Amino acid sequence: MTRYLFDNATIVTLDPEDHIYDRGQLAIEGETILSVGRAPDDFQPDERIDLGGRVVMPGLYNAHTHAAMTFARGYAEDLPLERWFNERIWRLESALTPEIVYWGTALAAVEMIRGGIVGFGDMYFHMDQVARVVEESGMRATLAWTVFGQGEEVGITVPETVDFVHHHNGAAGGRLRALFGPHSPYMCPDAFLARTAAVAYREGIGIHIHVAETPEQVKLAWDQYDMSPVELLGNRGLFETHTIVAHAIHVNEVDITTLANKQVHVVQCPSTYLRYAMGVAPVPEMLARGVNVALGTDGAGSSVALNMWREMRLAVLMQRQAHGDPTLMPGSLPLHMAAANGARALGFPQSGVLAPGNAADLIVIDTTAPHFQPLHDVIAGLVWCTEPADVRDVMVAGRWLMRDRNLLTLDEEAILSGFREALSEMLGRPLGQFRTYDVG
């Protein structure tokens, strides 16, 4: 059991009271934080680390992404959402292989760790390959194998999903969780959604699903069921377990009430919404009603970068612009959304806050760079100035994933080489018609 003492640190706890310790100490014993602010007098560390006033804070959580889709970065640009799916992404994914999922996810893990992300919520295919990367990288992750319920040409069956979840849930020393991943109410048959809900409730399995991304999706649900997409999911029982909904952009007051009452976790991905002109979700209203709203990058095919610092800023800016109110989502709120809210959504409640007894999941930010100066307000500096390159160190469960910008669990050069080879093989395969998306 290794003991570390961070000394001379600006400690941003992101606890409910937003405690900040200047020139403080943080003691770690094994996988756990022992103390924050000042170490016990009898604490004997194996290593004492002088941070020279740099910031130590909780690691970030990318609560909704498709990590393997680094292979689609820049592949489908300047298109409306429906054409982005049909003409480019669905067809490219017809050539998907387990190899590109593994290497694409490994490349994403490199990018995420370098940007201070300690955990991610992933929803894609060949998720056994994603689980391999989680094991190897030392990150935390909650994985959902995407299924459509329209035949088994894509994804896996419900019984196979149950097996996948039971096999991986709690693996990697508790760093890995698994959920059901029905794609969405507009792509999954009604009976399949109801079946998924029933099995998830019976087996005690959570759900990760896309919902209410466009006005057309909402109209389709009203035309078919006389309900909004959120009402439909609630009616079919999908909110009777731990449920994460990605997007929920086009929701009404009744939907927000349902999300709040059912304790559904909502993930916002601002870069994707802005790039594809998808709309602005009522995030301040959700937060005011007590909905746990987290942040994600979505896949690199739509957002380009797995950069949670950018998502934080855009989450604030799009709301202020849409409402004409520069006071919305102030202070440390974006940091909480990117850390503790994401950890809670993904089922890691002892992460996302620096507090005694919590997991030693943290990052060190070098705030000495010129673009931070002068640092009048450390919270404002973190929200508005931080870039991925400012993340110096990353630790998960007391284990270093990166120190002094050097990756310690992943071989970046080998990953780049493996990714390029797998991508070349993928692009050399004939592209078919994967699936038609006709709502958008």
C-alpha cells in the first residue's frame, strides 16, 4: 500500500461547500484519500510531492462518448445530422471490426488521460474490446453495448447483453461497470424497449440511451405514441433502474419533472449540438429541478476532440447566449458537472470529490503557464483557461496513469501504430448500407 503526500498544493475539493485549500496537503493511502487540507501528524508517506502551488482537483468524467469513433474524426464534416448519419457514419461503420474498436478506444484513452479524464461512459459495439482498454489503461468506465432490437445483424441479443454485463460489472478492481445500451426510442422497436426495461429491472442492470436529440424525433414519438420520447421511455419502464440519457435537448416541463422524479441522469455534449445545430437543452431548468446533469464529449466523429475543458466552457456559453443571461451556470458549477456529476451518473459515487474516504482519483493542473496569468480566481482559471496540455499528472485509485506528462499505463507510439494499421484495413473494406436513419 503506497502512501503519497501532496504538499504545497492549491486543493480544489469540489465538495458540496466548495472548499479550497491554499498551500494545503493531501494524503493518500493505497487507493483512498486519507486527509485533505492537512495530513495527520503521524502520517509517513512513501513519497512526498511538492506541487509548488499547482492545483490538485478531482479527475474529470466524460459521461457520454463513443470512444472508438476516433476513426471517424473529420470524416463527415459540414452536413446536417441526417446526412451525417446516412451518407457517412452508418456506411463507414458497416466496415467496423473488433480491431478498430480496440485501437480506436486505446487512442481515445490516450487523449482522455492527457486531458485529465479519469473515467468515461461509453456506448458502442464490440464492447469487450473497450473493456480490454479499460483494464490496460487504469481508467474507470461504464460500458453499454449498443443494440437496436431489429434483428441481430448489429450488436448482440438481450441474453448476450445480460451475460456481458454480469461478466464485466465490477471488473478491473471495480473500475469497470456495464449497462444495457438500447440505442434510442427512434431506432428501437417499442416492444424491444419494453423488454429491455423488464430485463434490466429484473437483473438490477442500468441503462444508457440516446433521447430527444432533434425536434423531428420528438414529433415522431408524438405521432406514433401520443407521448414525448421521455414520456415513452418512462411509460415503458426504462426509468425504473439507474438510467443515463444522453442529450435530452428537446424536452418540455413534463419531461423535466419525469427526469427529476425518476432520478434519471442527463448528459450534455455541447460541441456536438453546436456543430450540428441540434438545439439548446434547458439545462438551467433541469438543474433547478434537481436533475443530475453531467457532461460528455460524444464521439470524436461528431465533436472532433475528447476535450472536457472545451465542453465545460461551451456548456456555459451556449446557455448564456440562448437565454441572454451572463449569470447562468456560474462559478464552479461546470467543474462539478464535469467531475462529481459525471462520476455519479456513471455509478462511481466515491469519485469526483476530494474528501477523506473517497477514491484517490485526481489530476494536477499546472497553472503557472502564461495563459493563466494573473490567477485572480482559481475556479475561474480552471473553467475558462485550462487546456488538456495543462494537465500534468493523473491518478486513479492511487495509481499514476500519467506523471509529468508521461503516460505510464499505455504505450502511445504502439497505439498510434496499431490504430493506423487497423484504420487502413477498415478503409480498405467495401462500405455497405449499415442502417437508415430517417429522423432528423
